[in-house]
Amino acid sequence: MDKKFDAFKQELNRVYKKNKNYHKKMQEQNITPEDIHNWSDIKRLPLTTKEDILANYPNGWNCVNENHIKLYHASSGTTGKPLIVGLTENDIKTRQKQILEDAKMAGITKKDTVQICYGFGMFTGGLSFYDGLKELGCKIIPTGTMSTEMQLFYMQQLKTTVLITSPSHAMHLYETAKDLKINMKALSIRIIRVGSELLTESMRRKIKAAYGKNVSVTQDYGMTETLGPGLGMECMNENGMHLNPNYYFELIDSKTKKPTTKNVGELVVTTIYNECFPLIRYTTNDLVELSHEKCKCGCSSPRIVKFLGRSDDMLKVKGVKIFVSQIEDFLFNHPYFNHQYEIVISKENYKDILTINIEYKDEITPSQRKQIVKYKENIEQEFKSKFGIKSTINILSTKSIKPYPGKIIRVRDLRKLKV
Ligand SMILES: [Zn+2]
């Protein structure tokens, strides 16, 4: 008997009964829950897209009566309306379990003092970590999105051992600490668990160089639709994110949307234990490479070893798809820059213009000016031959780019603004 499959069947029955949209989709394919006998039958079920979910906004996807919903959280809504997800009492428990797993995978124990630098609002990060870590029994410092100076103050006073934040915020803390003559390597931090943005390998190296080479820098992956962090969890071996075994994952060809046997494809996720907001074969739009190689940690779950494109990471410039993480890798592979950069896309005479502002690692002295002009020309050329798009790369003095409060915004797309 496969307990996980039984739980999935129960969920599918519920979706079929209560979710009108998905019911209709199944009817169109002439399929009922009775036709699904095992995991391989699952591919006969229709896919779910974000558009399906948003069709009956805001509550159309819920599979429980409204009075069973105890909590709401929502996506940031940077690309449109925020996606709102309701949680029942059981969903809150499931989320707690998910964070516990995530924290254990990161190596966090009850002896740790964990500082959560995520927002405690509708965003799933802050509250879910708070809830899950409470179960673990460690000390929690819920600094949320308070000022960098205050974050550093608590980090020193309370001897933070674990930081939970985004990669760019970890680096921003380091830069501010440098100004305040605080040596991050002398603090008590042993683990930095990042999420919310993609951690590139070059960024991991930068964070380790800033906080100390023995500090574990790992990431997790999640989305509002699947109760927040913990859909993918990297262990202390720093070799990719283990897929959470409490979900069912498939890879599909991103163009044909058909199942693929390759290790590369678009990740499709099916929830098993979600009550209010179950998802059957949800297309994440995230293009990943999976590894089935056994990990030293003993967890046999496959790992996302590479994001070849994450939906929230993709830009379309002059008709060409390009990923922020690719640009970041490109920039960070040059020794002249620090971690601060921004990508600006504008439109002139109906043409897209790509501008990248990046900070030089030190103050630019008048005598360096000439050298910088040369770097700029070389790098612009290199960019063009690598990505096939022309760009203007402005090399600025350190601290020229203003950090944004809260989640750091790397991309400013001015094409969407009405003039
Ligand atoms: Zn592992």
C-alpha cells in the first residue's frame, strides 16, 4: 500500500468535487479520479497554470468552505495581482512541518539563535519561518525588515548564529557592517539560509568571502502556492536543493508541455497534503536540471542542481529571453565589481534599451578613470557576444546604487510605465 498515493487520491477526489475549474478541465479530457490507479497515470491529468488559478479571483481555487480558512498569505504581485492563498488549520500544521524539515536540512538546531530578516506581512517567508522554528525550539530574533544598522545591532548583541534572508540582503548587511567597522567574520554566524531570490554559485562565493569560508551558505526554494519555503531544500553539502518528498514532481518539455525523461525540463508540482489550495500538476514555469545522484547527507530525494531559468528571473529584451541570474554570473565573474548592480530596461523609438549599472569594487580615483573606460568597452563587447544583445554597462563608484528597503529589486523595467 502506498500511503502517499492514497493521500493524493483523497486530494484529487476533493479537487474534483469542489474545484469547478479543475473539474471542468478533467471533464474536457474525459477523465475522472477513478481513472487514476497509480503514479504513472498522473500524467493523464490536465496541467494547472497560474492563469487557471487567477481565473476566479480571489477564492476560485479554494477547496474548502470559507469558514475553514484561518490565514491568508500572498505573492508580492510584482507582475500583476498578488496571488492569494488561504490556509486551514491543517495547512498551517503542514507548513510548520515543511519549515522544520527545511531548517533541519540547513543544519539549524535548537541550540541556534536564528535571525529572520524576511518581512512579516503577507509574504510567506517571515511568518512561516517564525511558526516552523518555534516548533524546533531555537531562539528566534524576528528583525523582519528593520534597518540594516538595527539588524547588525541585534546580530551582535544577541549573538545570532543563523541568518535567514535573501542573498542580496546578506551582502547588503556585509557592506553596511564594513562601513561601521564591524567584522562579520568575528561574529557568531555559522549558517546563512537564503531564499526569495536565486542564489548563483558566484553569489555563494561572495557571501562566503564576506562572512567566512566555514559559514554554510545554502538556499531553499518555494512559492506562495505551495505554502512558502521548503519545496526544495539544500542540505549542508551545498550541492543543490532536495525536492520535498511530501510533493509529487514531474519534468515536462517546456515547449510541448509533454512529460520528458531527460534531467532537464520545466518543473511540475502536485501537492499531496494541502487542504485549501491543492494543486494538481501545476506548471511552475521554472526550468531546472535535476540530479538523481545520491547525496552524502543520505537523503535520496533528487536535487535541483541548476535553474536554467526561473520564471521570476526571466527578462525579455529585444525579443531575446535572458535571465537575471545569467547576467549576475557574467558580472560577478569579473574581478572589478562588488555585488551591487541593477538592470534597467527602457524603450526608445519602439526599441528596447538595456542598461546595466554596476559598482566598481572601490572608489574610482581619477587615475583609474581611463582604465574603467577600457573595462567598459571590453565588457560590453563580451556581453554582446555572449548574449547576442547590445547593452550599456555603466561602471559606477561604490555606493552609487541605492539599496531598496526590503526585497532588493535588481530590475527596473521602464517599458511598462505609462508616460
Ligand atoms: Zn543532501
